[in-house]
Amino acid sequence: MKQPLVRLAVIAALMALGAIGACAQDDTAALYKSKCQICHGPDGKGSAVGAKLGVKDFHSPEVAKMSDQELFEITKKGRDKMPGYDKKLTDDQIKALVKYIRSLK
Ligand code: HEC
């Protein structure tokens, strides 16, 4: 008698997990928009503000050859005019942002 209910609960749980997964991606995009876009531009090529500060295009060979670890460290600790996000973002958020940066076209 309880079987269908259990199945329903499993389906509901899976759907909830899926929603959380999708949400995490949106969160990263929103994070990028609110914290990084002013300097790095919506497509990672650098905004007008960013150009003045010396941002590089995330698609440039220079950035492409940097490891994820390096990009992570720069975002966490900052470098030159790039502010560090050590206190403002968690390591997981920074990791997700690095992945996001790599996925920008
Ligand atoms: C105030 C402007 C500004 C903001 C906001 C900013 N950056 Fe940067 N970022 C820079 C500058 C300038 C550099 C180049 C620093 C250098 O090479 O010395 C840079 C460099 C980087 C790099 C190293 C690769 C490269 O292009 O040199 C990464 C990765 C990066 N930023 C990620 C981020 C992320 C992620 C955020 C948002 C959490 C962010 N930045 C927000 C200005 C900014």
C-alpha cells in the first residue's frame, strides 16, 4: 500500500536535487554579473572600466595557458588592480566562477 507514496517521495527528491543543481549554475552567473562584470564584461572580454585597469580578455592565450589553480588564486587573493575575494566568496564559489569564466564564449 505504501509503495506508490515512496516512489512519489523519491521522484520529488530527485526533482528537488535537479532544481538545486540548476540553481547553483544560475547563482554563479548572477555572482559573475554582480561582482565581476563591471570590469571583466558580460562576455569576459573586459569592460571599458576594466580596460583602463588592465584586464585581459579571458579568451586571450595568456589567460588560456594559466591553470585553473592560478585563476583561483588570483580571484581569491587579488593581483594588482584586481580585488581579492578571499573574505567575500567561499572557495567553492570561486571554483565555480573559474569554471564559468572558462565557459564564456
Ligand atoms: C575592479 C575591477 C575588477 C573586478 C570587479 C574584478 N576583476 Fe578580475 N581582474 C581585474 C584586473 C585589472 C585584472 C588583471 C590583473 C593583472 O593581470 O595584474 C584581473 C584579473 C583577473 C583574473 C586573472 C586572469 C586575467 O585576466 O589576468 C581572473 C581569473 C579574474 N580577474 C577573475 C575575476 C572574478 C571571478 C571576479 C569577480 C568575483 C573579478 N575578477 C572581478 C579587475 C577586476
